[in-house]
Amino acid sequence: MCTLRHHTDEVSCCASSPSLLLSRCAVSEASVVACCFPPCGQLFVTGCTHGDLKVWDVDVRLLHAEKDAHDLGVTCCSFAPQFKVGRTEIKTASGDVRALALPCAASPKPSSRKTGGCCVELRLASCGQDSQLKIWIVSQREGAVCTMKLLHSLTGQSAPVLSCGFSSDGQLVVSGSVDKSVAVYDATLGTLLHTIKHHDGYVTAVALSPTFPWIATGSTDRSVNVWRIEDATAAVESKQTPCRGRKLPGHFRLLLLADWSEEDVQTWLNEEGLEELVSIFKANNMDGPELIQLNKETATELGIESVGLRGRLLRKAEALTAEQSGSEAPDEFLCPITRELMKDPVIAADGYSYERESIENWIRGKNKTSPMTNLPLQTTLLTPNRSLKMAITRWKSSQ
């Protein structure tokens, strides 16, 4: 057993390698909330609530520290199942790679194959409280310093991203967020393919099958959804009874309403159950700017005679405009317990931020479990989240 000294408080995660188990980490200053092995099993990455990512070798040597990788703290990290040695890609979904030694890590036994000084490249996904999913290239050449290069910063979700994972072929990366959505990205191009909103609570876990085109998503709504990835288009469809919530919105959700095309508006109508209005909007060439200007008079001019249908359209259009106006506080600024804007945010042992008074009352009520995960809190120590407090202050001054 080895002990890594990363920060001082408690650890809330662990991961195992094909050849070595690191079962406990001593920490200081911040909680270690994320860790993972690459497919070769000879490196180890940890992430903490201060936002740092650290790369270790099996001899417990710190190879690289990426400070402030995520502004408000790391929540999860995961390696792609493939890596490159020189120009050769090594696929690990169905093969045993324990015989291949990385140049940066000492193998417990002599390797049967040598890298010959070639550079080894790994892809790492990390996500955090800054509402971002990031893809990194972790590289190492024999005798050289380990490096991390940011490949993509993905901003398809509007609240802290809690979980992430790669598909078995490494082509897709999937993440779950506090905004109750699941985002599916092209891992190579960094483009958003689909946003799924079928959960009624935070999406705290995502998993991709190594042998089937399936995605499983878990949530604080106490449900698990299983999805199928269509090979031809990378489309995602549910394999079980649909839950409450929005249907699959396309990539246009990321665009400002003023930038929506006519096709985006028509897709939105279908999503909101207003399919009967699609032909009317299409005939009148209604795009995003036209939708912004929609009111009772213009709706009547479009020939929408049904008072009920017209009212539904206007209510949904107003809600959409308010949603994109940014007038509401970002979800990460709200206390998970009270859902109110935090004034004195603190980080609890589970790695999540809460309003100090709310979490103190929670703990004082003899409830020693995490409000977010329902797992036991290993300590009642609370750490001020100064970065989050400053972000909230900046947001309030901009309103």
C-alpha cells in the first residue's frame, strides 16, 4: 500500500489499476474528490476541491501539477481507453496492455516491449464546479518532464459538471451536470452532439459500456436512465420509459436566441409540444429575432386563432427569453439545500459548496450524511470557498 500526500482533509474517491491498488491518500488543505488510472495502469491522476490536477507515477513521485485546472474545484476525471506511443495508437478496450511500460513510470517487472524513447500521449477528461468539461493531452517522453496540454474547454452545460467518461472507442465523451442535463461531445473535435434533459435532479454519475453502445446516467432524482448510441449519427435515444422533463434539445440550445435559424425555431416548437404551429412559423420565415418580438398582436397576425394555443405559445416564448437573458443566478451560485443565492459559501467534506448556515443546521440536526450524495460525512469541517464567493459578488454587481 502506498500513501500519496496531495492535500489535508479527506478523500472521497478511489480507483484501481490492473497492476497496483492505491487504496488510501493522505491529504491537506482541500478534499481529493476525483482520481483515475490511464489504460496502461502506470500513472495516477488526482483532482481536489482547490481545482488542481496532479499526475503521479507508481513510485509515488509527483510528475506534474496543473494548478487551477478548474476554477472552483475538480469534481471528476477520466482517461480515454486509448493512448499513443509515438504515432501508434494502442487500443485497450479488449486487449491486455500491462506488458507495455510507460517511459515515465517504473514497471514492477521488466517490460516485454519497449517504447524506445517515443512520446506517450494519453487523453484525460476532467470536469468541475466551473461548469466546464476539459479534455487534456497528458504526454511523457523517456527522461523528460510530464506535461499536460489543454485540448478542449467544453461549455455545453450551465452549472457544475459532476461526472464524465469516454466511450469505449474514445470518440465520445459524456458528462452529467447540476443543470440536470447529460452532454454528449465529439471528443476529437470538441463539438456538442446532443444534450439530454430527462432527469429531474442533478446528474451525478455517467457510465459508458465497454462492449455495447450504451450510456447509463444516475441522478439525485433516484433514477437511472439507460441510453443507446446510434452508430451512424451518434444520436442518443432512451431505452426506457421517458421521464419528466424536456425532450432532447439539439445543439441550438447553446446559441443565443437572436442567433437561432428558422430550423432552430421549428425544432423548439416540436420540443415544446407545439408541433401544429411549425407549418405556420415555416410559412412566415420565423427565426430567432422574430421569436423574440413575438407578442399577442403578432401571434394573432400569424393566424393563430385558438386563444389557448396562442397563450401557450406566448408563455413558452417568454420563459425561453427569460432563460436566455441570464437574469437568474447561475445554478452553481445557489445552495443545494435551500436553492437560494449563497452569501457565505463553504466546502463540506463531500466536496460540494453550501451556504454556511444551511449546512451547519443540516449537521447540527444530527444528519451526518451528505445532502448531495447521501454518503456519510467523514468530518464536519467546513472550508470557506472564497473563489465562489468572489464569483457571486462579481455576478451580483453585474446585475
